[in-house]
Amino acid sequence: MKPTNHTKNQAANHTTNQAAGHATSRTTGQGPGPAGGAKRDTYTPETLLAVAVQVFNERGYDGTSMEHLSKAAGISKSSIYHHVSGKEELLRRAVSRALDGLFGILDEQGAREGRAVERLEYVTRRMVRVLTDELPYVTLLLRVRGNTGTERWAMERRRDFDHRVADLLKSAIAEGDLRGDVEARLATRLLFGMINSLVEWFRPDPRGTDGEEIAEAVIQLAFRGLRVED
């Protein structure tokens, strides 16, 4: 039985409406498909960066290709290149976010005023909070290996930050507030080791331990052992 003109028109209208619906779902993220949507073409630089950091942490930076990023984001590679020049730019943006958070601590009033031990405790507490608040970005920073210019730059910046914190610890020893029988370099490494280990086990959970509780625990464990007893 041949379709009538009326039936043909109905079919054509249905096809047109279906295509329009899919175009809308690609733009808004709504419509058919997993998790309520098909491909998303409306990524912002910020949301794209969040996806990239997740993939970098899962696969390693060297093991991540633009194809992996494209699939994870659900957008084409050309759409990614609309926002960034390539994956190394995404890496630089990500580690910069972590480094800016850490170096920003040193400019805060609590890190600049008072005795060295008080400033060191303040910096330590804030380091824990930056790590827990920016966990994916700090995790990535701690895992860079120096295979690219961006990674080498990030590692150099990390060393600079570590040295500035180590100088605070040395000053606290010199002022007589921290024990001098524990070598300053060793004490610094142990302190950083305690804080940096959070990336291996801490996961944000509204029902679990929050960043402030962890910061307080680190202060108690580290400085009760390091402080000179009255």
C-alpha cells in the first residue's frame, strides 16, 4: 500500500522534529542517551579542565591522548582545540590552579605575622585545606614527572614552595620554639609527607572527615612532637 501525501508529510515532519530534538540535546545536554543526554558541545574552559584533570589522574599525563580527552568530554577534538592549543595547555592550567592556591597561602596575614612557629602552623593548616579543597588539581601537581616543559616548570615551582616552608621551620628552630635535635630537612620532609599522602586516601564525603578536622589532626600530630616542651 503506497503512502498518501498526508502520510508522507507526517513522516517528514516527524523526521525533522527528531533531528531538531537531537540538535537540542547536543547543545543543552538534555534528551535521549545515557545520564539524560547525548554529546555535549557546550563545554566551558572550566568544565573541560575538570574533565581533563580527571583523565590525567586516571591514565597519567603521558598516557592520555586528545582522543581520550575527546571521549571523556563527549565532544570532538576540534571542539577541544576551540578552547585550548592542546593537552599541555590543559596541564599547565591545572597545575597552575594548584600552585596558585599554595603560593597564595604565603601572602595571607597568618603566614606573614607572628613568630615563625605560629606562621608555620598556619601555613601547614592552610596547606591541608588547599589540598582537600582542590584535591584533583593538587593530586595532578604531585604526580608530574618532568617529561615536558610544563611539568619541569611545575616541579621547580613546587621546590620553591617547599623551600619557603622549610625556611619557616628553620626559623622556628632558631627561635627556640621547635626542637633542634631533629634535623630541619628531615622534619620538613616528614611534614610534607604527612600532608601529601592525603591525595592517596582522602575522598570528599559530607558524612566523613572534613578538611578542617584533618588539618587539626596534622597540627596536633606534627607540632606536639616538634615543639619544645615548656
